[in-house]
Amino acid sequence: MTGPTLADRAAELDTADPLAHHRKLFLGADAVQSYLDGNSLGRPLARTVDSLTAFVEEQWGGRLIRGWDEGWLELPERIGDQLGRVTLGAAAGQCIVADSTSVLLYKLARAAVAARPDRTEIVIDRDNFPTDRFIVEGIARERGLTLRWIDVAYDGGATPADVSAVVGPQTALVLLSHVAYRSGFVADVPAITRIAHDAGALVLWDLSHSVGSVPAELDAWGVDYAAGCSYKYLNGGPGAPAWAYVAQRHLATLDQPILGWLGSADPFAMGSAYQPAAGIRRLVSGTPPIVGMLAMREMLDLIEEVGMPAVRRKSELLTAFAADAVEELLSRYGVVLASPRAASDRGGHITIDHPAFAAMVPELWQDGIIPDYRNPDGIRLGLSPLSTSFAEVAVAVDGIAARLAADTGTAVRAPAPGL
């Protein structure tokens, strides 16, 4: 007797999903068969169309330059506080929206090594996102520092044991990602942060692949600095500004390297010498990217309504369903899961590897199945909890299986009844 198909199982899960109704809030939810790239660019909320239109017509077009005195200048800190409260476990006054992720990582990393002037080493893993690695390589050249590299498992990431093995009396900074961009591995932030602190070092966490999908408790974990983007699970749109967190204990002495007028104590005094602003605003350099942060505010409102624990539960169910489907339908063709096996050890995406994937991804895109590709052989399935359905996962895995079967001349079998 034939068991249920992958589509049947997905339909059951979608019916039982208490968050399924939120998917209709996103613009273009059914524009393609399967959108599994929300961990690179999240879908826009439908309400964002109205809010952006109203901003252009009523505030930008209506109030013109008066808008700066009517709330625009305070918006980066207001949204930063909401971001901290809803997704980061951060008390008010420690988060701000500004710049790009690259610029903020540079500012924070330079501030960290400046705060440890007698130390000569920066620790980072070799599988971190290229920007993170490139930034510390540049800082090491600028400051005459040494990089200590951590080699991590291909389907994992940096562990407390890995960090313990490389930190020491010369470590100024440890820079790691909360969720690994390729494997989806979730780092043990509190344990690693304690290890670094015990060695006298500071820690900068990149939360680009976790914020809005995996809960964080930055204050409780004792984190020093953090940064991340807002166009993935925060649905801020292409090129949306990034955000940064600086623990309260570091704000008074934060020495960031890009001194700009809006990060000064009295910007409109147009003073002849720089004096840093009090609090998190000293991290700012130039004019706030107001339009770019409005969509992020809409998504934060939705996440606050739903709650991060519910978002995380849905994320784990999605990645578990995807991993099981891959094992059942794709492993026979040599597809390998390049992510942790346990859902609790993964963020909101999984990576699967096969030599045929580089040529396959453009074909999938043509058919409206949209994952992304990561070298050397990986398809990354990004499962944004509030906008991705289980049916979309089934469509993608079935589509990949059909192409692999055609390549090998074999038939696609239905999944076992327990999937």
C-alpha cells in the first residue's frame, strides 16, 4: 500500500500550524511555487506598501525637512529599542539602526580592539561569512594584529571547546556568528562569551542569520557587542540598514572609528572639534536611512504580536520537515545534509550538498522554485517562519528529486508513511 506523499504530509502540517494564517500578510505569497530564500531576502509585508506610500505622501512630501524635528532623528533609536525588546533580549538604550552590516561590524571590531590596546590577537572561524573575515583581516593589517583561525566542522560551527583552544592572554576580540551562514549551526553564545571573558577578551556576535528567527538574550548572555542585517527575517527590503548592539557597560568608553556629525554630542552646533554623544548614538556617523528602516518596523510589530518563542517553534518544525524530506527523497541520489541533524542545533535554514546543484539552481528558479546556492555544492533552503509554508518545502524537495531522478534515469519514490 502506498503511503502519503510529501505534499500530503505538508498539507497536514500546514493545517495544524497555528501561525499559517500569517502567510497571507506577505505580499506575493503565491507569486512563485516555492520561495525558500527568505534567509537572504524576506518577502515584504503587504501593509508595508501602505505605510511607505503614506510616509512619502504625508511625511516626506507633506512635512518635508520639518520631519527631522518631528521624529525622524529619533527613529533609529526607537526602532533599535523595539528590536532589542522583541528579538534580542536587550534593554532600552543599547541598540540602534544605522549603516550597513559591514560598516557596523567594522566600527564595533575596531572599538573592541581599541578597548584592549595591549592585546595582539583576533579570533575568528574560517567558515564565517566572507565580510566578517575580510573586515578582521583589514583591521589586523591596520593595527599590526594577528588572526587566530578556528577550523570548524563543515556541517557545524565554532564550539566552546574550539574557542577555549585558541583564546589566551593576547586575545583582544572574538568575532563569531550566532547562526552560521552556510550550515545553519547555532553557536552556544553564553558559553563562548564566558570563555572569552575569562581570558580577558571581548566578543562581537554577528546575528545576521538569526535575528527574527532564533531568539537571543544578549543582556542575560553577557554579550559585549552584536550587529546584524534587517533584510532577512526582519523583512526590511533590499539594502535595508543594519543594526548594532553595545552593552550598557561599554557605551561610555566606546571609541568607534568613523566620526560623523550625528554621532557627536551636539550635531547642530557644527562644532570645530568632535565630542561623542552620550549613549548608543555615539555609534552613529551620518544621516539615518529613514526610508530603509520603515519596513523593518512593520515586521517587528508582527513578531512582537506573535512572540519569538512561537516563531522559533515554527522554525524548528520547518527545518525538521525539510531535513526528513531530504533524507527520504534525496539521499539515494547522494545528496548530503550539510547542517546539524538536531532541529534545536539549527537556525532557520538547512544546506544540502550535491555536485549537480550549481547547474540545477537556475533551472529551479525558472520553474518558480527559489532556494539559493552556496559554494562549493550547496543548495540552502531558507525557511522564514511567518511567510514559508510546509507545502513550499514539499514542492522544492519534490522538484529537486525529479531533476536528480531524470539525471540518473530512476523513478522518484513516495516518502515512507512516517515522514
